[in-house]
Amino acid sequence: MSPEYNLIISLFSNRNYMEKLAHQLSFINMLRQAEEVEIGLKAWLKNDHVGFEIYYMWEGQTKTYFPDFVIKLEGERYLIIEVKGKKIDQDEAKWKAAREWVEAVNVIESFGTWEFKVLKDTSDVFDVVK
């Protein structure tokens, strides 16, 4: 078997990966509905290969956190969104770093207003983007 085939089999047999993917797809569907309702949603992106990363410390090592989504709203407002089904210990360190990043970028004031949100239920997107 090819290495690519083994990687695909490995990914799809990993239950945690599949649960995260299902949550993210559900969130994307909710974002599409939000676009149709026109509640101030200007644009959004799935943070996959776009280079948006936040560094954080975990067990004495520097790690890289890639939040799931970035949403642009009317009025130069931006949301960093983490869609989370099952929380693990390391998540708190990631989220603390994301909140610190938001606080720092908001001090500059020339990049709009940023917020960080963790969504456990994808339908919460309508409350978050208001």
C-alpha cells in the first residue's frame, strides 16, 4: 500500500479526528446559513494552510495553535473561533494564548476589534456574530 493510502486510512479510523471534522463541517453549514440571514457577517475562512498561528507554552515547550476559523463582521470586528467537541487539558493553554493575542492586537487599534470564542455547539454561531 502507498503511504498516502495509509495516511488516509489512519485519519479516517481516528475517532477524535472524525468528530472534530464533523463539528467543523457543521459549523461551516451554520456559517453559510448566517450569510443568508445577513446578520453582519462579511467574510469567514477555515484556518487551514493560511498561516494564522498563535504560539503557546505547554509542558515547558513552545507549541503552535491553529484556531479553526476567523470571521470578519461589519464594523471592522473579527472573531477567532475554536469549534470544540471534546476538551483536553492542552486546550486551556491554547485558549489562554489566543486571549492574550487578542488583547495585544486590540491595544494596537489599527487592526479592528478582535475577540476569541470557543463554541461547543455549532448553532451558537448566530449568538456569537451578533
